[in-house]
Amino acid sequence: MSNTPMNRSTRAKITLVPVLSLGLLGASVAMAAPASAETSRYGCTVDPLDPKDLHGDDVDFSIKVDCNGEKTVEIRQRIYEDERGHHDDDLLAKRLVTVDFDRHDDARTLHYRVDVGDHHRKGEEVYQLVSFRVQNHGGHWSDWTAWEKSAVVEVDHHGH
């Protein structure tokens, strides 16, 4: 009978471990999402910046890209109008961009001007999704990263 308490406490410790690691995982994912939406892969960091209202109908959907060393980055970019509560947001534009980096480590901001004016409402909300993969100097491509979302920004159509 003397070994029962020990068994019980050992069992308790074992079941605590997965719960703790899941909790930590959940916390880090939650912290990473909206605050700094950048993702890194193979020494490259790609950050979908918040859309900027350029007034009129144009919106600038910028992406900051930073790599160390000689790399090629392929970026998939999707521009959406947030349909507020509807399941299918409208895809306004999409593109695939390739950026080459040499040994001189420099960050670049890629601008993408999209005319969102042919869409009806005043004060519509737009955002971008970005996913990328990196080719290192050895010629190997990484997998595509998960889609990352910028902030949703309200655009005011002036002069409509």
C-alpha cells in the first residue's frame, strides 16, 4: 500500500507535461498573430504591412522583405475586401513576386497599388494575405509559409 501515493504523483506529473506544452504553444501563437505578423524562413523575414489609404481609390499594400545572404524569395500576395460577417471576402487582386537578395543584407519594401474604387461601398475595409517561400544559395526551396494577414483597414473613397 505504501507505493500508491508515489504512483499517483508520478502519473499526475506525466499528464501535466502535455497540458503545459500545449498552453505555452497556444500563448506564443496568440502573441505572434496580430501584433507582429511577420514570418521568418531560411533567413528571410516577410511582413505584410497594414494597407495605406492613398486617397482617391488607390490603396498601397506593402510588404517588407528582409533576407540575410544570397536568397531568392517568392511571395504570393492576395488583396481582399472584408465583407463584414459574410464568409466569402472579395478577392480584389493577387500577384506573385520574386525578389533576389545578394550578400549585402538589405531590407526592401515592395509596394503594390491597387485601385479598390470599382467596389461600391463607402468606407469599405481591405486587407492582404501573404505567403512566401525561400530558395537558399544551394538551390533548395523551402515550403510555402502559412498565409499571414495584415490589419484590416478602412478605406474612405474621396470624391465619390
